[in-house]
Amino acid sequence: VLDSGSIISAVGGGFSQGKNYIVDGTTDIMRLYKNGEVFPGFQAVPSHHKLSSVHGIRVYWTSVDAGRDPTSFVLQGRLEHPPNDPWVDLEQGNIPWVQFPPRNAEGQTIQSNYTSGDTNLHYAEVLFANATIPKAHYRVVFPTNWQGSFLGVNGGYLDLAEVELP
């Protein structure tokens, strides 16, 4: 659903590094920080500007601290910009995570497709039982990381190499 031409913006904080790295097809690091009551994440407008359904979520690990890996997600969608259409929850759950997961070196090209992640890289994937209702815009927030939840109003970082919504 997302590609390097997608329009990306932060949710629940901001980017301290690599705003568009989240969909650039590489393992470069995107760092999100929490600022306020909303969990950190991003929203995206796919470059194709068409309705699409999502069948899962893939998260590629970065080269840095595993403590900043997300361990849960909430996927939301909408048809158009507010105030006309509110965000609707589509899927949520835990991201499979193992203690001390292998890391991906920074700057590697990700060779994945709709049905399969890059088998030469390290990632976690959650496939949904059913495709989501078609939407035009998507938002993904990450309520917890390996270190626990993002407690307090401010604080906490999240590092991601890539997020795919196949």
C-alpha cells in the first residue's frame, strides 16, 4: 500500500531522524519520539491516491537498540482528510518479538513484495485474518516498545527501519 512517494507525517510526537525512511525501501533508521498523550506513530497518504485494503503489517528491525523496537500496533484508516472523515480502527495487536532479535545493518535495500518480506533481512509480520475495509489514508501507532509502554506525557523513542502494509 505504501511506497517511497507516500506522504508521511508524525503522530503523537515527531521525527528526530529520517521521516521518509519509514517507506523508502531501505533499512535506514526512522526515529519517533513521544510528545504528549498520544502514542508515537505515523500517518500516510499512499502515492497512488486510491482506496486500498491492508492484509498485514511488517516491521523491519533497525541496526540499533532493540529496546526501541515496537511490540504492539494500532492500524487506523479513513477515506479523506478531516473534518469529513474520522479515523477508524482497522486492526490492532502484538508484533511478534524475540528477546535480542537479529539486527539489520543500516542502508540495506529491502527486496520484498505484497506476499513476502525480504528473507535476507530481519522483520516481524502480522497477517490479518481478513483484509481491512478499503481506505485512502492510514495511521499506525505503536503503544508499546520492548522496554514497556511509553509512560508519562513525554519521553520514549521508537526506532523503525521500515513498515510495510501489504
